[in-house]
Amino acid sequence: MILFISNNTRVDAQKKYIVVLDAGHGGKDPGNLGNGYREKKIALKVVLEVGKILKKNKNLKVIYTRDKDVFIELHNRAKIANDNKADLFVSVHCDSYTNPKAHGAGTFVLGLSGNKQNLEIAKRENAVILLEDNYKQNYDYDPNSPESVISLSMLQEENLDESLAFAELVQGNFRRAKRFGRSVKQNNFLVLRETVMPSVLIELGFLTNKAEGKFLNSGAGQLRMASAIAKGIEKYIDRIKLNTVEDQKVIRKKIPESKSDIISNKTKRTDKPNSLVKIGSDKKEFSVVVTPPKKVKVKETPKKEVVKVVPIKKDITSSDTVVAVRNSQKKLIEKVKENKPTIASNTEKPKVIENKIDKIEFKVQIAASKRYLSQDNFNFQGLENVEVLVIDEYYKYYYGSSESFTKVKIALKEAKKAGHKDAFIVAFLNGTKISLREALKKP
């Protein structure tokens, strides 16, 4: 089981959970026309059925980007979700492919295209912007350019974990509904890039497959797919609500571990109080001792970031220490801090230091895992000074930390050249992860 912590998705007794349902295409944009079926029509019917089911839940508020056959620009679909402060965005489409045997329902989250077919899907769904006025000003994007598609991946990573978790629930429901469920995939859909909340794009199936197209065009088929999606949404919300702490410091939910983790791991979980991890290249290597978060007691100081030194064993000779940081959102982060060794006995009280540094810092994320990664089970491809942070129960690995966005873009090129093709840039404000877009707006 994955313990999933989100400080973006918050629910209380008075606030309804807002779900934005987006029926793909519409109006002058018919979508794909495989076997004579109309994607825009099928997507709308399924979305309206999903909404009908969800509206029976008193804790939910449903908003449609369109509830009739009209053309809505992609950036306006995302704007509807953002303006309404939605907690979840679900875009529904139908797929097509040159091979008429291709079939199955798929759910996509934002990310780097992994193969040629994924790239073509992204280009096809994004090409709708050519029907919009002033699309160059709205997007600065060429839908036919692979470079444009790939460059989108660095613009939003903030909600990836939540999106993956929800996508897995939906795919599981498709399989239970006796539909062939493809694995959750990452792709560069513009409508997902523009949203600032957990978002997925669902491909109900292939209209170019005669049997599947017929099923999706039928009332029974549309109802079955709508029910699977609605159940996924309700289950996702229930898990959040059941585990929401009263003071809403954090929200915890348990989600089945899936193959959609960014990096799969084969390392064994250790129950030892302190676990030693070695990170770096053959030339440079540092050791990290991580104490489980539940054993770390941090004195809370309102509106101030508190740094506490975690006691470590005296036999550790590394020049690095691990500190636990509790930021203003009270999210626990364990961070590698390179300085002189700080040795504390188990009987000594941890020193509490107020961190008053106010700065934006950019990093290149090269990996993320639920377990520790070392050179034995993950190849850092010769990159030096790799840093690990524990954020939302994930061990995230960063390279090329810098306050300069220009410099970190150079580090991104180095990471990709070294073989980390899915690397992307993230941003931190005073040690707290923020969206890249927000960071770039800072003076």
C-alpha cells in the first residue's frame, strides 16, 4: 500500500469536492471519426452520465466544461477548472489508430511521451488548437512539433502523484467492467498542462476498432464506462475524506501500489531505525542515514520553518547529516545537508534552528521512488552531487541545484544527455516545493 500525502487536495465538512468533467472536442471539432462514429458525441454522452451519477453524492459539486455540442478552446477548458478551484479535472475522449485491431481504455496523466504512438496521440489531441483564434499567443506551441510536445513535461509536475493515484483507480474499474484496460501512461496533453489540480485524460476506447466503436456508441456501453469513471472519482474522494485530519494539516489516503510509479524498485524495505543509503557517482559518493518520519518530533512554530537535526549513530563517518524540515504547511521533508558532521547521542535533545532564508531554488528531478535507491539498484549515469529529498513519502532524487533558472536548464540538458530522458525541472521556495510556474513569476 502507498501512503499518499497531499497538501493540495483538501476537504472539510462544509466544502463540497469540486470535480470538473470535460467532454473532449465539440462544435466545429468532431474529434476522430473512426468507422463513422463521432468522438465529440460519445464523449459528451459519457460525461453527462458521469455527472448524473456524481450529482447524487451530496459531498460533490460537478461542473461541465460543456454540456452541449459547442466548441470550447483547450485553454478555456483548463481555465474553467482553475477559476472554480476544482479539486479534480477529468477529460474524456475516444481513441483512434491506424491498426484497426487496437483496442482498450486508457488513462493518461501529464508527462513525457514514452514512444512514437504516445507522441502521435498527444499531437492529435493537441492539434485542436489550430481551430482556435490566436492560438500562438495563447500557447506558444506548435502541435506538430515533437520538441514542443516534449517541452511541456517540465511545466507541471506538482500534481503527478495524485493524478497517477486516481488514474489507477479508473483503470481498475475499467477492468472490473470487463473492458480491456491499458496501463496508466504519461503524455503531453495541453489541457492537462494548463490545469493546476490533479488531472487525467481518459481515452474510452478505439472508434477505429469496429467492435469497440459499436460498444462505445451504444447507450449500454456509455453507461458502463460512465459508471466505471464515476466509481473511480467517488472512491478517490472517499479515501481522502476518511483520512482527513481534523485540523487539516495533511491529508492521508491509502492507494494500491501500482506499476505507474515513476521509478520501479527492487530494493527490500528495511524496518531498521536508521537505513544507510549511498548516492552519487564512482568519483563522489555520500551516505545518508534516514530516520523514519514517525519517530521525528518537531517543535511547531507558527508561520516559521523549523529545522531539526536528527540524531544519528556515532559510527557514521560521512560528512553529511540528515535534517528533518517541517515547513509552513507542516509537511515533513528529510533533506541531505552538506556540512560538517553533527553527531548527537540518543539522549541529547535535538537543536532547533529557525531558518529565515527566503529564496527560490531550482532542481532537476531525475528519479522518484517509494524506496531508497542506491547505485546498486539505480544507475545515476555518472552524475555527481545527486541530492535526495523525502517528499510526500517519496524519495525524490535531484541534480544541479541552482537559484538560476538559466543554470538549471543547463543541468537539465546534462541529465538528459547522461540518460535520464524523463528528467524535469522543479522549484522550491525556502525548501518548500512549489509549482514551476509560480517560481518563475517571483521577482
